[in-house]
Amino acid sequence: MKTYTTTPAGKVIAVGQLYRDAREVHVRTLRVDTIDVDRYDCIRVTCTVIRQEDGDKVTEPMRPTTMSPARLTSKSFRLLEDVK
């Protein structure tokens, strides 16, 4: 397991960072938990959805979601908190 990875665009993703959907509805806050290489030798980032906002409804589902580093650092997400 890696503690950080760098995308081809030079963006660093590290365990412990917080990201947020860059949209207006059904907004999730994600915490980076693990960075692994899958069976196809692709890097996958596993996050936990620690908060979800849908209108006035706010929940803390604490469910996992997995994506590529490129997706997490795309315009679809914003970095909220970096690791110290």
C-alpha cells in the first residue's frame, strides 16, 4: 500500500486528504484511505464518503468508493484539506 501517488499531470494524492464534489447537488466529502495497485497494474484510490449533502438532508454514510487518481484530481472534485 502506498501513502501517496502523483498523477501524470503532477498532482499529488495522499492518504488522509479530504476532497469534495465540485457540483451543487448530491455533494459528497471524501477522505482518501488507501492507494493501491489493482490486478491490472492500475493505481486505484479508495475513499470513504464521510459526509453527503442532498439539499437540506445531510448524512454520514461512511461507505467506500474507489476511483482513479486522475478522476479524483479532475475538475469533478476539489481538494478541501491536505495532509500535514
